Amino acid sequence: MSQRRKHKYRNDMEKPFNFCREAAKGCHVCLMAPNRTSDFLIGLEKFYADEYDSDVEIPSVALDPDTNTLTLTNTHDYALSATISVKGLRCLGKDGIELEAGNTVSKDGCKSTCTTFIVKIPANTFLHVCRLVVDLEREGIKDRDELLEFVMQKLDSDVQRCEGHSRPNDFHPLHLTFPFQNTKHEKDECFYLCTQGIGGSFTHTFYGNYHAIDFRCEVGTPIVAGANGIVTDVRNNAQDQSTGISASNLYSWNSIQIRVTEEVNIKDGEVEEINADSAEQRSSSGASTTASARTGIAGLSISEATAAAAVSSPSSSKVGQAGPLYIEYVHVQENSFKVQVGDVVERGQIICRSGESGFCPEPHLHFSAFRTSDSKAPTVGVKFIASEVKDAFVPEAGKMYNARIGERKI
């Protein structure tokens, strides 16, 4: 090994930010490597292109047949983000500790245990993720080629270039109705746990998910429109049996999108009043969106400090402007839609029910907002309002909320 191969990384432990780790059973996250690592990564090594012949193909996912170590490779000069899932096999992390597994269900309804890793792969790096436990005799595996083929059939992966949000402090001034129904009596009310907030270090660092908010809720919970608007997209092509933590579910979900038709008047930087346009005053046309560029994978290039600033003082941004606003509700229950494309909806109107379609460690509602309906649009932050409190609020992970009082004070 050359002298430069002995490069050492720091080993500070990464801590979750604005994310409830217990809401993602079987998922293991490390987004800050190499400056911070995790309690599962086996290690990292630098990749030096000049140490390999030009005709040598470096696999992006590799398995060391002697140690069964699963390695991800980034031969680029920029960071990559990866979601890789191992189905039906036990995974051992640092020091041989068995890693917690979760569950996943394929499109055809096949259930299996699954361990998913959401990681940043630094530029020019070998990332040793875990070791796999394979019973060669039971599986009838005779040689290295059969072992590699067997393991590759157990993997699902999605790898992208890291793309963080260029304007993490961008907030739209229109305040939205909380996405769950209001309750008239305290004895009947239900609070919803925010499991991941703005910049959440699970899946909310990518530009298309950065300002998204996740709420834990039971399947079938009514979802209401956040503002007056027109339905511009209904996606109802993912069966609820396609769920869980496999990377194969990243591009399979049900959702509804609304183009808001309310306007905010801003005078001297302050919100003056809110007006609602009628359907006749606004064009009901709007590009249907596919959120393939917004899902699952974390972009990872935004620091914790930036994310913290966006949560703690969103109103301090000078980027926040009135204008078009599109709101989207994701992981909706199949065939639960109460509206269709072109329908006019009002604040508080039930539009669908929550589900667990797509990449869902647990049933939850994923809410996000955008300034355009383009499938590659970055998110914009929004605040919610409750019926009995004056100030609007931005939900944070680990806190409970409802439509009557907003945050539950403990």
C-alpha cells in the first residue's frame, strides 16, 4: 500500500438532525462522511485513479468474497448519495455488531426483511458499508461467482449526485391550514408526531425534499387541503402493498398536488392580508408533476448549521416572496382520493386519506411545497396555522401537533 493510501479520516460520530431515528426501523444513515462517521460504517479508503489501469472497470457496488464486505465506490470528483437495501440477509456493522433490520413489501406483495443504508459517498472514495452473513452451504453456493450473483439479487440501490438546496432559507409567506382535521372538543383531539422536519438527516437534505415535513399517522387518516386551490395532479398508480424500506420503492407512491389560488399582499416586508381567487380568475391549467426527482434519496450537501438556521429563523430570510405555490401530499392511500385533476378545493376540505405507499418505514404523511410544478423544482418552506393560536409554526421532529393548538406543550 502506498504512503498516500494510509490517509486517515476523522471519526466523530454523526448525530441525527431534525429526525426521529425510531421512525425509520431498519434504516442506517451516514450523511456527513468523512468528517463524521457512524456506528455502523466499517470504514473508508481513498480512491486514486492513477493506481488502476485505464481499462479496469471499477464496480459501483462490490463484494469482497473473503470477508463478505459490501463496498460502494465513488470514482468521481464530486460526492454521491446512495440508498442501498439488502433484503433477506443479516448485516454486520462496525465491530461485528448485527444491525437492526426492518421490513419491506414488493409491488407483487412479497414481504421480506430488509436493511437499508442511506449514505453519502465522498468524492474518490471506497465506502465499506457492512458485512453480509451468507450461509454458503444452505444456499448451495460453490464459488465466488455464485456468491456474487446471489448477493446482487438481494440488493436494491439508487445512486445520485449530491444536490443540496441552493436557498434553504426560502419561505413562502402564505400560511397553510394544518393537514389533518380540526377537532371541536379536547377529549376527541389527536396529536401527530413530526418524525422529520426541514433539513432532516434521513431524507430531507436533497433539494426536492429539503423543506418537507413528515407526520406519523395511521393509514386512513383524513387529509385536508392547506389552502384554496385547484388540483393539478393526482398520482394513484402505486398499490399499498408496495411499501417499506427497500430502495426499489423510492419511485412508487400515491400523491396529490394542489396549485394554491390564494394570494398574499406584502407591504414593507409584512404580510398585509390574504385573498382567495375564484377558479374563474385563475387558469386551471398546470403541468402535471412526477416527483421522481424529489423522492427518497438525500442530497447531503447542506450543513447542519444551515439546516438549523432554516428551522429556527425562517422569517429572517430575504428570499421569502409571494407568488405561485404548489403543495403536495405523498404516501396517500390507494383509491382514497375525494377529488380529481381540475377540481377546485377549499381550505380544510378533505381531499384524500393517508397511507404508506412507496418508501415508507412506517405509515406517515409527507408534505412538501414548491414554487412551480416542475418535477425538478426545489422545495420552499411554509408555516402552518392552528385555529386557537395566533402565531404560525414550523413543525420540528420529536414534537406533537394538531389543527387546534399547533404544538402540544408538555
